[in-house]
Amino acid sequence: MALIVIWMEQTDRALHLSYFDHRVTDLTIDAGFYKCVPIGDLVWYDINKNDVWDNNENGINGLKVNLWRNNFGVWTIVDFKYTGQKPGSPSDDGYFMFCAPPGEYYIEVVMPPLGLVRSRPNIGTNEENDSDITSNGKTEVFIALSGSTKMDIGAGFYPMAVAGNLVWRDDNINGRQEANEPRVKGVKVEAIEMITGKVAGTAYTDDQGLYSLDYLEKEQYYIKFTPPAGFGATVPRAYSDDLDSDVDHSYGPYTTRAFSFESGMVNENIDLGLAYGVLPVDWLDVNVHRVSNKHIISWSTAREANVSHYEVERKLDGEKDFNPIPGIVAAKGNSNQISSYNHPDLDVDKPGSYVYRVKQIDFDGLFAYSKLVKVVVSAENSIEIYPNPAKNETNIQVSVSSDATVMIELFDGISKLVRVLKKSDVQVTGSVIYNMNLSDIPAGVYNVAITVDGVTTQKKLIRIE
């Protein structure tokens, strides 16, 4: 008996039949069928830049569209089309369609250098009208099932945004671009997306110190510069936006504040002024005072540029090196205004000479120091107040190990001077008891400030009825 076995193979083009004449029966040969899945739709020019397709907006022809498929964990391009006129329509451009077997896919639109960038994806609630290109011209991955359709893939594009413009050497460090100041070539400039931290564009300044970052999308970016070795950033935003420097380290060393870009927008006022060497602050003053059982180191500056933070270092008698005391003080920001700071040293129980300096650290890790200031703590000086709490009077006993200038003052709870109990004068070596009449002072909590050779100690005094 002759048996005819038919092998049927479904392709996009035809059904092939093969005929075999066998004397043996084989019931393991099967035939599988599927319906190809239509995948595609439209690439269009978003003329009103609203990130969705509108009826009056035209498609873009001639763009290559790749169909990527997951083949057992390996992504490969299995087909491509070029956008064009939709069959059966008089003028519907930007059309593409694949007929693909079931599987896992994504679409890639390959954009030529037309000065266009993608519309923002997934805007609105109508999947038929939105754009689906999420990054690098690609859609999200989707599953195509036999008998289904995927004809809602849109890709909108509109004109790019552009950022620029200048890096110059600010020789007088005034934060202003001036005609006689040199322009700097070869500085790396990056546009970084605020949301993702992704570098969206990179450029280098040319012979005129100019740069341009193009193909920026409708996003927020900050700009990051990489200056030459030995240079720092000048004072930011000192003048009008077309003449100033914009680097204020908002998002790390040598970064600007955030800028919002729209389609077609050109911002050519994002600049960097460079100043050679470490930019020290203009120190106004540095002081140290002993207050109760701690030392307060205070300082002020007239100008700060490129400053990250401050540290306070100290050296005691017998110590060879300065060492930082705990804690750092953040700089208040690049400014031409007076800035004041203070920082406490709580570990001051040992007698001896305490020498302090303030270390200014810039965003490059380079640093500079203030002048030295000193305070001396005597082992034998002591101050006692008794009785405390007190009614009508109290005693303040001050003991000094050598002749010293002593002053005693009384302050109320809001640091207002109530009375000078002892004017600044020399007290000889030894103990002196100063009697204080409290009968005309209201009940409350007061601070007694005893200053011995410039070192102030504060003690609480409670007056009761």
C-alpha cells in the first residue's frame, strides 16, 4: 500500500507541499500554523510640540525602522522597513508595518541627522496618539501573540534644543567676561539629564573657547565642565547672564544649576570663567574665644569662589602637627558678600596653649589656611559663685595663678548686659572674692561672664525671691 505524507510549511509568501511515496507509516510528522502579527503604525513630525499626534500633523518618510526579536535570549534584527505612504491612502505618510510570527519584540527608529529629537513618550491616555520611543530610538519590549495586532506604535519627533557657549580665563577673578581675557580651548562640556543622571551630550571648546551641545530633548539638564589642571571656577552669576559664569557646583564639582529646555530652544549663555590656581577666600578675620568649657573659633570672609567647606585644625603644647577637630563647616556659596562662620572645640579640659587655624578646601580638594590664633588655658585659674541660687547677694571668687586682667559682667537670659560687676583691671596672683548685691535685680536666670586675660568663662546664676 502506498502512503502519501504531506509536509506543510507556512511562510509569509506561500504554502509549500512536499510529496513522498513511502511504504512505511510515520505518524510523528506534524503541521503547525500561525497568523502573522501586524506590527507598526506611524512616525510623525510633532509640529505643535505637544508630544502627541494630532490630525493635522504629517508623517516623516524615508526613515529606517528595525524590528528586533528575542531569539532564545539573543536580540537580533529580523526585518526592517522604510517609512512611506500608507497603501490605499492618498497622502498618509510616515507609515510602516511588519507581519511577524508570535514572539517578543521591540521597534527601533533610526534617525538621520535632521536636527530632530524624539517627543516625550507615553504622554496622555490615548495609546493610538502618543509616542512610544523611550530611549535610543527604541520602544519598550512587547509580546506579539498569534491573532493579535500591534498597530499602535507611534514615534513623534520635533526640533532639538541647543546649549552653549563660552569658556574664558577670568584673569581678574571678577566673574565677568571681558574682551581682553583669553578664551580656553579643549575644555570638556557635558549635558546631564536631571532625572536619570545620564550624559545626554558631550562637546569640547574650540579655538575661540566656544562649545555647542545639540540634540537636547525637552528635559531638564545641568551642565558639567572639566577644566584644565590647576584652574578653578570664578565667582558665578556676578553680572548679566550673557557676561557671567554659571558654574556654582550645584550638582557636584564644576556643575551649573538646572536648566529647562524646550523643543527648538537655544540657550547660548551657559558659560564658565576659569581662574588660575587655588582660589583662596579673602579672609577678613579669625578669632578664638573661651566660653564656659569650650573654645569658639570664628572667622569671616569677604569673597568666596570655588569653596567646598572648611575644617578647623588645632595644635596643643608638645604636639608637632596640627590635627582636625571633629566636624566640617559647609561654605555658604560662591559670593562677593561677607560670610561669617564659627565652630566649637569641646575637648578643651587640658591646661596649656591651644593654637588654631582654619583650613579652606575647594571643590578640587586643594586647600589653603588662615592665620593662626591662640588661647591659653591655665591649670590653676578657677572661678566659683556662691551661694547659687541666691536671694539678695552672692560672691564670685576668682583665682589666678599669675597676675591677670579680670573683668566680670552680668547678662540676662537674652544676652543683654545688666551690670558690669568689675571693670577690666589687673588682679594680682591669688584669689579675690567679689561681692555682688542682687537686691535690685529681678528674679530669674542670668549669665555671669568672667574674662581673664581675654578668655571668657560663663557661669549660670539664679536669682530667687
